[in-house]
Amino acid sequence: MVQVGLTGGIGSGKSAVADLLAGHGAVIIDADLLAREAVLPGTDALARIVERFGPEVLTAEGELNRPALGEIVFADPRALADLEAITHPAIRKLATAREAEAGPDAVVVHVIPLLVEADQQGRFDTVVVVDVPEEVQEARVRARDGWTLEHVRARMAAQATRAERLAVADHVIDNSGDHDELVTRVARLWDALLSKSNQDHP
Ligand code: ATP
């Protein structure tokens, strides 16, 4: 099994790259999706969140009200630490189960937006960074989410810099071109990941 960490700034194209890698046969473990799954109604993690933060963090349908919880933890580092002490082990458990299902020959790609910020690069055999110039990031996020330029820039300023991400990359996927270029680059990346897999486990 090759464990790949895939990261990049907001709107750089992590999902686009992950979708293409899935098409080649990679098993994708997406940190954002697992974070949602970990707190679905009926989970132990959601029950503990309600115990800690009160029923006002639930919607009328009994789902986690993310904006309401976000308001609480944004302003209070202790509350954030309490939340993470509940969610992180639940997310890790889901990720471990997915890896076990993937089988011994799999190329497992973990999509982790804040990989560099959380200093997680050491957990992976290979780190892939999706890279675009800041202007491209700004334009794509604005087109996708309808955000103002200020909003996009504030989010980018809260993330690692382009240089910090590139410094930990084993592979860089330049996604400044069009979709066809990305398809070609990801196909090349896939070949490199397979040959790494063969080298490590001949
Ligand atoms: P986030 O960090 O917000 O989760 P992301 O890194 O997963 O984002 P994507 O959602 O894959 O990024 O891409 C951001 C936006 O840019 C999407 O609307 C996507 O369709 C578009 N996009 C991605 N790659 C390209 C490309 N090569 N050419 C044009 N548009 C692209």
C-alpha cells in the first residue's frame, strides 16, 4: 500500500485531482467528507458534541449546525480543543477502517486541505501538492463560491503559503492550465505512484 497525502490551497483543485486519481483506481480518503460523516446523527461523536456545547448546536432536524458550532469555537481556543478532542479520534477511526478495506496493493490518497498547517507530511510515503498562482485560486474560488475577493484573500491568508506547501512536496501538480492539461499531469503522477508502489513492494 502506498499512502499519499494530497494537499493544496483553497480552490487549487484538490477535488479535481482526487477525482482523476480515483478514475485510475486510487482509493480516496477525503478528510472533509470524513469530518462530516463522523458527526452524522446517531454517532457517538455528535452525542458528545451536544453534551459539551448544548442542543443549540443542532438543527431542527437533529443534524450538526456547523455555522452555530463554528461561531462558538472560532472565538474560543479551549472550545476548539474540546471539539477536536471529540472529532479527531472519530475521523481517524473512519480513516483506518477505509484503509483496511482498501487492501494491501492499494494506492490510498488522503485529501487533507490543512496537511502542512497541521504538520502531517511525515505520515505519508509521498506528498502531492496541487499548485496554482494566487490569482488563479482567487478567480476559481470566486467563480465557484461567489465570494468577494476580500473573503477569498482572508481565507488564503489563514492558510499556509504557496512556498510552505511546495517545500514539503514530493510531487507538484501544476493546475494553472485547463482540464485537459490536468488530465495529462495526473496520468503522469499516477504512473509515478505506481512505480513507487512497485519499488517499495516488488
Ligand atoms: P477547496 O479547497 O475549496 O476544497 P479544491 O482544492 O478541492 O477546493 P476544486 O474544488 O477541485 O478545488 O477546484 C476549485 C474550482 O476550480 C472548482 O470550481 C473547479 O471546477 C475549478 N477547477 C479546478 N481545476 C480547474 C482547471 N484546470 N481549469 C478550470 N477550472 C478548474
